[in-house]
Amino acid sequence: MFWRIFGNRYGAVVIGVLLLVLVFSPWGSGGKALCGGVEMRPTDKCEETRNGKTTVYSYDEEKRGQSAARYAFMAVGFLLVLGGATTIVVRAVRKPRPVAPAA
């Protein structure tokens, strides 16, 4: 199912645009370090528990991780839009091949 959505050129463009909107929207962190949706200050620590194991992250670690994720989403969104739009244009411009007459 994953490849059906991403393999579709129109689906790729739509998902890419949605990712870019998410990255640049006010719903994103906007370069702020967030812990559980709450803005952190430089002296704060963020505790995250997964599978019973608690990990503590500093403000700088959270900010760095969220910044890297933001750039990754931006790159994936851009590539999806570029790839989908390119295939749409190529298929629209490409001339159909002549069909050989049946013998």
C-alpha cells in the first residue's frame, strides 16, 4: 500500500506539499525545542519513556534532534514534489508511440 501511494505521481506531489506545509506552518516547532508539546528553556531537561526505559535529554539535544527532523521532512517533501511534478510534466509532453498495424 505504501508504494501505491508514493508510486502515484499525484499522490507524491500531494504528500510532498503536505510535508512542506507542516514544516513551515505554525504547528511546527518553529526552531524551538519542545518537550511533550511544551516549549523548553535552556536549563530544562526532557524525560522520555519508551518500553519502560526513561531517557533524559538536555535542551540542546532536543533542539538539535528536532532541527534535524525538520530538515529531513523538508528534504523528503521537496523530493516528492519535484519527482511527482517531473513525472507529470514528462508524461504530458511525451508523444504517444505509434501503434503497429495488426497483421
